[in-house]
Amino acid sequence: MSFLDQIELKRVPEHVAIIMDGNGRWAAMRGNDRTFGHEHGVEAVRASIKAASKIGVKYLTLYAFSTENWNRPKFEIDALMTLLVHVIKAETDELNRNNVRLKIIGDRNSLPRRVIKETDKMVEKLSQNTGLTVVMALSYSSHWEIINAVKCIANDVKKGKINPEDISRERFHSYLSTAEIPDPELMIRTSGEKRLSNFLLWQLAYSELYFTPKLWPDFTEEDFFEIIFEFQQRERRFGKTSEQIKNLI
Ligand code: FPP
């Protein structure tokens, strides 16, 4: 029986975030260069978008490129940017047919012009859709995002738009790139690494974390369903006791 049949559709997380890791190792195991792994990673991106849509996830955030990834060899960066533009162009119609919206988060100014142009076009074309929103983190890191938010808040304080006393958790959240999106209930990282790598540090404060040894290009729809099923077996306490959560106290 597929894990899909065991998922309680009423308790599906609204927002799932994924660190897609292991493309390089997947390629090396096959005697190929890292780019080969990224190309095969696209199939796993498709599979997770399909799986998330199927069970009614509202937001799927994919860590596609971090601000630290700019330190990789130029050849790999160029190949990744070319792949991104290619995938964006090739997939727009299919995403549109599936009622998917797209949002990009990250340091836009550091992206090559062609990536900005194509992502803007795609975001616009899919903007009327009402199904799953794919949030692509591109040239993103939490440190960049939090520093950016602090700068904007400092500016607004300077202009007299807000008082320092008014800076609350909610107000801070409204300055993040995920301002209008609920925090992820679940974060998945592939490839066996167990760290957050500067990904959504604020937003993941109370998220369930799931680490799978599978390398990203091997990740399938069924893997996604299995993780959602496992998530539904967990008890989320948000600092409370188990008894409080079960309404015993
Ligand atoms: C991490 O694997 C993966 C990346 C840095 C890039 C992810 C990109 C894709 C899956 C391709 C296309 C994406 C979209 C959204 C269209 P790694 O290179 O760090 O692997 P390693 O840890 O084995 O070296």
C-alpha cells in the first residue's frame, strides 16, 4: 500500500521546506561531474511538486542556491544558472496546467540578469494560480535575510514609521521574505547531512525536522508521502507538555 493512502489529508502540513542535497555525491558515484547530478535533481524537484500538489500542501520551499554557493567553482555556478533558466522556461506551461504559483526569495541583486528576467516572467505568468505555491530560495541565506530585515526596520525607525518598542515577533516576521507565508511545519533534508545550512533559521524555530539518507536525485513522490506520514505520527508540543496538547490538563 502506498503511503499516500495512509496520509490523513485533513492534517497535511501547509508549508514544507526542503534542502535538496546530494546531487554532487550522486554524480560522483556514477563517475560524472557535479552538473550531471544537478540535471538529475530536476526530476526530484518535479516529483516533490507533484506529490505536494496531490495532497494539498499550500507552500513548498526549495533551497535551490544559497548565498554561500557563490563560492563554488565558476563552472558549476554557470551550469546551475543555465539549468535554472532552462528548467524555468521548460516547466512553466506544465506548472500552469497544475495551478501552481511561484515565488522567489533571496538576494535578487546578486543573480545574473537572465535569471532575474526568466524568473520574473514565470512568476507573472503563474500569478493568477490558486494551488500550490512553490517558493524557490535562490541566492538565499537566513543571515542575509535577517540582516536585510534589520536594516529595513532600522530605516523605518529612523523615518519615524515605527517605534523600537513596537518591534514584536510578528512585526519582525513581516520584514522577512516569507512575510505572508506561514512558517514550515516540516523541513526535509536529503543526503544524510544533519544541519540547517543557513536555511529559514527564523521560520524553522518550531518545525519538525526530517533527515533522509537518500541523495536528492533519488528522491521520489513515495519518499515525500512517507515523510508526511511519519510527520503525522509526531506530537508537536510548542514548549507545552504532552498532557496539555492532548487536552488532559
Ligand atoms: C545540493 O547538492 C544541491 C544544489 C546546490 C542545487 C540544487 C539544484 C537542483 C536540484 C537543480 C534544479 C533546481 C530547480 C529548483 C529547478 P550538492 O551539490 O551540495 O551535493 P553534494 O553535497 O553531494 O556535493
